[in-house]
Amino acid sequence: MRLTGRRDRARVRAFTATLLGLVVFAGVSGCGDDEAAPSALGAASQGRALSAYDLVVVASAENNPLYSDLYGITVDPLSATRITTDKRISSLDAFGGQVVVAAADGPTDRLAFVADNGDLTPIPKLGRPFAYSPNFRADGSVVFRDFVQDNDIAVYRTREWDQTSEQTRTLSRSKEELLGLQLGSDGRLLFLRNNETGDDVVVVENAKGKQRSFRLDGDGAGYLGWGRDHIAATANAADASFGEQATGTVFIAIDTGEQQLVPGWQPIAWNGDGTKVLARSTADLTRSELAFLDPRNPAAPERLGVLPALAIYFGSWMRGT
Amino acid sequence: MVRRVSSARSFWAGSALATALAVASWAAPGVAVAGERSETDGLITQVNTLTFSAKLALNPLTGKASLVDASKLTQVLDPAGNPLTPLKVRAAAVQSGSPIGNYACVKQGNARKGFVEFNRTDWFNAGKHGVEQYQFFPYMQPGARTFGTVKTTQFQVCGTGGADLKDGYRIHQAGMGIAFPDAGRTFKIGQGWQAGKTPSDTTVSLGFELSDKRSPLSIKGSISQNPSDKLKGSIVGPYETSMDAFARNGVNAWWEDSCVNGWSRCKFKGDGSADFQGTVVHGLWEFSPADARAVRYFWIYPYLKYACHGFRCG
């Protein structure tokens, strides 16, 4: 078919650019002794079980955070496999072989389970709330955040979807907007309170709603997560564009609140037993040079290797498998 | 689109006016014979493109939008689309004028906290060929989505309007584009335009969807026009412009006469539309907090491709 129109030429350009991008991405695999081979894009279509990965992450091959997809990572040997395509994933959790994500549905986030082939399926009977930050409980229930408008006032809610009854209930309501919900032990919740004109604050809320606060030095945009004895948060340069100026990891001792900054490595996910954080080097944020950080010995990162041409922002270890 | 002269009246019209028309017309002399196309009812020798570009500057703190740094780009082409003159670029003044059609973008539903509705901006141009008018309605929603611990900001721009040319001029293509000026990163997450046969009333909606289920917010753009030929849309416009560099962040919509892709290729004087024609287009873009703070403007670029065949030409 002869292409004659302006639109046809534009389509050819777009297709060619995409094809070249795929070729480049596939072509860099296997280069260098410590560079891992990212599997071919769309490899999830091969039907590999999500539980086969060590962790799942939100990442972008173009270092464009708001166009991220879900990737599966295995640590040894180090490899990355793209699971979803064009889903604009914004938060996630993994447990018992299941993965739940918040993904863009047009201009809005919705919750969905991820199938092995990368398809998204709505959570049964949840409806279509504007929801984000999903977390699995051990029984498969999902705790998440949403918000509603009540007489022009925004009300932020922590809600729970029960896997057995497929019903949803509200755990708490507040006019305060807290970000990045992470479910911890004993019903504790972890949040980030964003302060646009000053330092961000990490908030720990117990099951009775009582809060403890830990002020960060600057902007806390990025990862926030529970370890066994520590909380890990991303340290950023001032006025950071997310994904561009992460500068390190902040460990906060849960018992004492003591903070220690590990420069040069931004946190991605705690490992399965919460003793080490998988982190990536901030030297080159267009790729992911990975290492484990141990808060008991943060000066000695355990290097794993490099995933080239893939920017990993945050993830969830595949727990409960 | 070829207009065949009716047999009932053309003979008398030709007899009475043939001499005067032959002198006044820049086409080949001759007399229109009823039911036949003569050499005078013939071919155009040039097509004009008229493109404007301007910055739709936005100030989220004040809700003020304005058009600045406007340029006018003109070129003459042969009917096959080959340039007969170089592209001429000149600074242009933003004009004001009365509405030339029935069109608007309207906000419907309840806005979320922090939603900014900027003032409408008008692009108006009047020349010897006729008038173009396009209206742009920008909106901003902070805290639209949550990416990890970061809240995003979304901008939407709705554009509507068209062109209405004078006697002796005919529209081949008329429309507009809107683009965020970044050639390297994609910020566009939504687009809307109508495509297909032109209806008499066109509406295109795109929404900032809210958790308010009772009345979610959407922006509805509408236009009324002569229902002829077709509407089109794409990430680039109908002909090459410098805005093509921002295609990944652009939206375009235009009205197009069927002669453009028909056998005549708009070569005949009767091709094109003598009526008001226009369209509606939406774009939706999303930014991280620091990128959102750096948003200063979007490019808007109305364009028009037309032919002149009357005594006004030249």
C-alpha cells in the first residue's frame, strides 16, 4: 500500500521509532560481564507465572515515570522481564503470587490485579473508585487509599477490600492527605506527608490512629517502605523531578527514630524478610545498577549488576510464596 | 468537488456576462456552456497555506491565560502541493473580533479541590481572504494521580473554531493544533477529536474524571457548521509545520474537503467550501510536580489551506 498522506507518514515515523527502540533495547542485552540481559519486551505473553519473579517493579525503558509499566525481576541471575505494556502503573504490591496495581484509566488511577500475561483485571465488586497505593494483607485482602468529595471538601480514606466477601469497608477518613500508604505489622500504616514549602515527613500511624512523625531532610518523593527494624525512604535533591534527582536512601530506625543517609543509592524494595533494601545507583538514572543495602552496614553495598536502559522507580518483593 | 452549471440557467448567464467575466477573471477566457465544463470553469493555479503559531501562556496562580509571541506563516503552493514560494514567517498581532460561528468549550460537573479554569483566549484573524477564529479553553487539575508518593498535575486544553472565507475563496482544510513544547519526553495522556463525515453539530468531550460519581467533571467542546465533507484528527496537522517536532505531545483536528483525497485533488475552482467550517480538539497532558511547575505555555497553531479563484485574487 502506497503511503501518501501526512498522517500515513507520521504513522510510519512512529512505528519506525518504536521498532528502533525495541531493536536497541533487545540489542543491548548480554553486553558486558556484569550487565544482565533484560528479556524481550512482552515476554509476559509467554505466560511466566508472576510468582517466579523475586520482585515486581514499576519501571520505564524511556525513563518516563508517568509512562511506567510492570516488570518482573530475578536477582540471580539478574534479569528483567516486561509484564505490562502501556498501562501507566503508579503503585503496586505483591503477595502470594498475586500482584495488585494502581494503573491509569485515562486521567485517573484504578486498582486491578495483574495476570501472568500482563492483562489487568478489575478487583471483583470493588467498582471504579479513584484509588491508589494498594497493599495486600496476608489473607489476600487489599488495603488502599481513595478520596471522595463531600460538599466540595476532599476526604481521604483508607479502605479494605475483603477477598472472601468481596466487600469493601472504610477503615479511616481524614481531610489530611497522606501519600504512599504502606501496610506494616500489627496494623501499623506508613505514609508520607508532603510539605510543598518545606521538609516532607514520614508518618507512622498505629491501629488506633495515633501518629509518630519523622521529619526528612528535604523532599521524600519516591519509595517508602517497612523493613523489619527500619523504614526506608528516598532522599532527593531539592525541587526534584521524580525519577531524575534521587540522591540516596534514608534509613529510619523504627524504635529510636534515628536516621542515617546512604548517598548514591535510591531504595526500590525491601527484600522478603525486611533485612536488606534493593537499591539502584543514582549515578545514572537512565539505567539500573542494583545492589542490596544493609542498614546495619550501609557503607558496603552488595552489588548485583546492571539492567541497562531500564529506569526502576520502586517495587515490591514477591512475599508469601 | 466539481460544480456542474445547471443547464436551465447557464446558457443565459453565459450569454449576458461572458465578455465581462472573461476580462475580469484571471483564468483562461471562455464561455461556460450549459451542461459542459469549459476551459474557464477550470483549474486553479495555486493554493495558499496560512498558519499561525502562538504561545498559550498560562499562570496557574492567577488563572490567567494569554496568547503571546504570535507568528504568521504563509506559503503559495501549486495544486499538487509543491511550493511556488518560500515559507514566509512574520510576527503577527493578536487581533480581536466578533464571533464568526457557534462554538464553545464548556465545563460540566463538579471540579475537584485545586482545579483551575483559565480564562478563554481567542485567536482571530481577518484578511482579504476572510476570517478565522479559534477559541482555547485551558484547565489544570493538581493532584490528579498519585505516583508512589508523588501527586501529578494534569492540564487540558480544549480548542474550537474555524474559518469563513469571502466570495471567490474556498476552504480546502481548516483547523488547529495544540502542543506541549517538548520533543523528547511524552506528557500527553489523552486526546480527542471527531473524525468522519462532518455533522451539522459536533461535540467532543474529554474528562478530568473525579471520584464524585454524582457529577464527574468533563469538558465538552462543540461547534455548529455546514455538514459537508469530513472532519479529521491526528498528532500532526494536515501539512508540515514546525510543530511536527512536538508530535508526541500534540493534538490536531481539522475540517477537510473531500477533494483533498479525491480524484480532482482540489484543482478545480469549484472545489472546497464557501461556508464556515471548523472543528473541536482536546488534549490532556500530565506532569510530575517539578515538571508541572515548569509549565509556562502550550503552542497553538491554527491553519488554513485555501484557494482563490475570483477577481479578488492577486
